[in-house]
Amino acid sequence: MWGEMLAEAAQAAQGPNPASARPLVERLLTAKPGDADALTLAGIVAQRTGRMEDALDAFRAARDADPLDAGRHQNLGVALKNDGAYEEALAAFAAALDLRPGHDATLANLGSCLIAAGRCEDALKVLAAAGDKPDALNNMGVALARVGRHDEAAARYNRSLALRPGHLETALNLIDALAASGRRDEAENLVRQVLRAQPRNLRAANQLGLMRESAGDFAGAVAALRGAFDPAAPNHALGINLARVLILAGEGEDALGVCGTLASTQPSVTTPLALSVAAFERLGHVRERDAMMALDRFVSVHDITAAPGFADMAQFNAALVAELRAHPSLTFEPEGLVTRQGRLSGDLADAETPALRGLAGIAKEHLAAALAGFAAQPADHPFLRAMPADWNLTLWGTILQPGGEVGPHIHAPNWLSGVYYPAFEGDDGAFAIGVLPGELGGGGTPVIKSPRAGRMILFPSYLWHGTLPFRGEQERISFAFDLVPAGVGKPHKLR
């Protein structure tokens, strides 16, 4: 009887409606509260129904009930990895390997977790030990692609597909590697094969759309993306790409329609507002653009007059500059970001040095005050309807050389952003809101906000902004920060 009920619960837990297994699992746990198999099924059901904390509790309890079973540790490791708890996940995979050395699936999962944690070189060493296995080869391709070795990644994906023909994820990874290594004809032929078999595959449609866009075929990009976009249940990432290429194709009104759909179905994400601003600009709809930007309402300038622990602002600002210059994360023109002729730091929100810690506190104080002020206003703008309940801070520094600039960009899906200047002389290199990036055709109508030492400027994260190029001999130093909404936003990263 127990075995039959366990088998029935397992079939339901792994089927198309995992919630249907919940009553069966509850009966199993009532009969045997500490049974490792029943706890594992409880973890699977919780994980597949979006209750991650319950899933982790169940998998931990199953591991504790049966600590010599390598599979219990592996199940916990996979759940921890999916929850972003990489260090604990790595420990769980290591425990599984101690119990079952050389196990293919565990090595593949360990490698995948190392990739997710940004440790791609370590992942490559682990995955090499996994041998000629499809999952390990696929994950090795991912690690190689992350470190820019796209030809080698393509070779691993091809070998994985030879061992496991038709595996969709590997084929899609291969398409990315081929495109990144300049083999665009091969990439496009393969992605079209995928789309013939699965016309609404979202990732493949995105890939084809981006390839057509990079070739300057905006109409082809629109066709590829529009074919997979479902207004009734829109995929946000695909919709953002569709709105962008619609703007480039001169179809601004259609772009606004897509942005409206995205904003109404996922109001907590403000990226569609940025593209709406760009569409209004291209259409020449000045009144609508200005209403969406709402500069007078949402942008504020604050001149900081005191910093805790410092005698005066001059001492505080000098210490900020010194701590940033000494920070080991400073990277020249990080790949994929918009800093030109300058260095950018990693996330400094948790820095322990006095001035950086002080700036983080000042930034949090001003963001919280701004949030409270916005909360008192009527929610008559999509920016206000996206207001987060829970948030944290991300903070980074930039050192620009003369002639450098930070190109036009946005910080969405974060919600409120800021910039602080520890020193500034002259008018060159000013902060400009409303400048559009080259990927949207450039131009825009810039509104200049003049920096000065000790000045902080707060603005919605969806507003396009950048710095104007500057001359002279002095470097330009600034700190940027964001209010990162829980579950929606993204902390600053150098890649």
C-alpha cells in the first residue's frame, strides 16, 4: 500500500499538474513524517509550484533523514542553485560526489553551478573530469562561451548533439556560439530549422530577430519576433526586443502598442517606459514624451552638506576618491557596458571602507525619502504603479579619462537611480537626460543637469541618460547607485 501510494504521488509530482500531488504527499508525511522519499516528493512539488522556501526545507529534511544517499544531496544542490545560493549548492554537490565519486550528472550540475557563480575556469576543470557526456559537454560549452571562447564552445555543443541528437537547449546554445564567433550563416540556418519545427519557440525567435537586426534587416527582425509574440501572454524579454526593432523599423506606433501590453501585464518592470520615451521621440510626439519622462516631477537634485564620521565634505569626498582608486575591482571599459575611456568598479554597496560605507548610507537615506514622497502621490503614472515594496542598494564608481564618456543607457528594470559627484570642475562632461543610444538610432533631446562636488541627482531608472564627452586633463569621477526592487531588479555587475 505504501509503495503504491508513493509511486502514485511521484507520478503526479513529476507530471503536468504537480499541485495535484500535494494531498497524496501530505498523506504520506502524516503516515511517516520523517520518510526521506516522501520529503523528497514534497520538495519536488513545492519547487514545481513556485514555493522555493518550502522546497529547500523539504530537501534539507530528506537529506538529514538519509544522509548517505547521494541523490538527496544532489536534489538539495539543484534547488539551492536555482535559488541563487551558490556556495551552499556547491557544498551539497561536493557531498554528493564524496558519496558517489565521478557521477556524471553530479559533475554536470556542479559545473553548471560554478558557471552560475561566475567561476567559469573552475567549471571547465570540473566538467573536463566528467568525460564525453552530453550534459557535461553542453555545460562546458556554456563555460567556454562565458569566457569568450566561442569556437571551442561550438565544438563542445556539436559533440554533445552528436551524442544526443535533436536536444533543443544544446542546439540553441550552439546557435549563440556560432553567431558570436562570426559564423552567422550557419547560425541562421540552424535557428530557422528550429523554428520550422517549433514556430513559436521564444528563444529561437529572439535569436533570429537579433541576427536580422545585426544585419540591418529591421523588417526581418520584426517579422521573426512578432511571429512569437503573444499579446495575451507576452514574454517580456521578447517583447522588449520587438519594441526596440519596431522603433528602428520606423513603426513607432506599433512599438508603443507592444510597450503598453508589457506595462499592463507586468507593471513592476519599467523597461517598456524607456522604449515608449524613444518611440515618442522618433514619432515627434513631444507632449507625450515629456509626460512619460516627467522630469519636473520625478528628477531631483540634492547638495549633500554633511557625511557622518567626516569633519567636512572636502574630507569625505577626498576619501571617496582615494577608496575608489584603490578598489581592486576597477576595470577598464568592461565588456558589454557603456563606459568609454574609463574604469568602472564592481558593486560597492557593502564596502567596508569608511567613505564608501558612508556614501551607501547617504544613498539609502535619500532613496528611502524619495520613495516615501512618491508613495504619497496618486499612482497616475506607470512609474508610480511600479513602485516596489522591498528593495536594496547597488552602488558603483566610474573614473573617466579626458575624452571619455558614459554612453546613453538606462538602469531599468531597477526603479530609482542616482549619481553622486565627489569633485567636478567646469561644464564639460555634464550629466544629460534624454539622449538616446545608437542601438535606437541615437539623437534625442538632452536635458542637462549640471554636476558639482557634493551633488546628488536622483532620477527614474527608465530615463535614458549619459555623460557628455569632455576635454582637459582632469579625470571625471562619479558614483552611480540604484534602488533595486526585490524579485525584479538587477544589482550592478561588471559583465
